[in-house]
Amino acid sequence: MVGITIPALIIGAILVNNVVLAQFLGICPFLGVSKDVKSSIGMSGAVLFVMLLATMVTWLIMTYVLRPLGLEYLQTIAYILVIAGLVQMVEIVLKKIAPSLYQALGVFLPLITTNCAVLGVAILVIQKNMDFLQSVVYSASIAIGFALALILFAGIREQLDLTGTPRGMKGVPIALVTAGILAMAFMGFNGLVPLP
């Protein structure tokens, strides 16, 4: 990808083109794991690790295996297999090496397999013709943007639980209204940097 600087790529991925609030990828964990801040921090860390690793591996597979063999049409299937395999591998390694971290992340690691943001970012770096460094920076920035949105949303939801929300709006309805308002707030960053 030519013509965009690394700082612009980082700011654009975190604020301007946020994966959840602007691209609507990763909505399931965004709504499902955002009931408390502690869970959202755990999910954010797991997503950062897996998204970064998955993007690096899938970029290498596409560049050095699928393209040279003319098998680009197998991109999605190969990426899904790589992501599922990476999540399983990370789960096994964490269980052996760091049992306390494995217990802390417990339920979040299997959830990442179904997080469409991980697959979406892996596909986007190829569609945008990013080199390896840009891919790594972009995926880390997207994961940080996901974490920012998730933790903010979880904090707002915790605060809403303490307020007098009308009975008909409790739970999912107020969560969807809050997500919409948060997305509109992030739209204020449009024009800050050129989009990749």
C-alpha cells in the first residue's frame, strides 16, 4: 500500500475506521462480552494476540503459497482454517506454559474463532495490498481500536446498570442504542487522517 504513513494508518485504524463502530465487524463479542469491564479487557487482550498472529500467518500464506500457485480463490477457506488452528494452538500452549493466563482468558479464546473481525482484517490487508510491516501495524491497530470500543462500551453498560433505565429498555435495547450513540461519537473522527 503506497501513500499512507504508519502514524496515519494507526490513527485511521483505531479511531476513524474502527473495526466495530465503522466497519461493523466483531459485533457478536462486542455485544456479548461487554457486560463488565473485566471481561472486556480479557477479550481485548485475546483478540489482540490472535489477530496479530493470524494476520501475519495469513499474509505469509497468501504471499508465498496461494498467489504463486494460483490458488487465491481458496483464501477464505485457508484463512478460516489458519485462524481456528492458531486459536487451538494458542489454547494448548497457554494451558501448558501459563495455566493462570489460560484460566484468565478461558472462555475468550474459543470465542475468537468465531470473531469475524479477525478474518475480516486478514482479508482486508490483502485487498489493500499492504506489505508485511503495514499488515502487522494495521492488525495491531485494529485490535487496539476493537479494545477501545469494547472497553468504553462495557464501562457505559456498567454505568447504565446503576441508573434508572426504564424496564422496556433494559438489556439488549439500551445496549443497541448505546452502541449507536458510540458509533456516532466515533464518526466525529472522520477526516482526521486519510483512510487506507
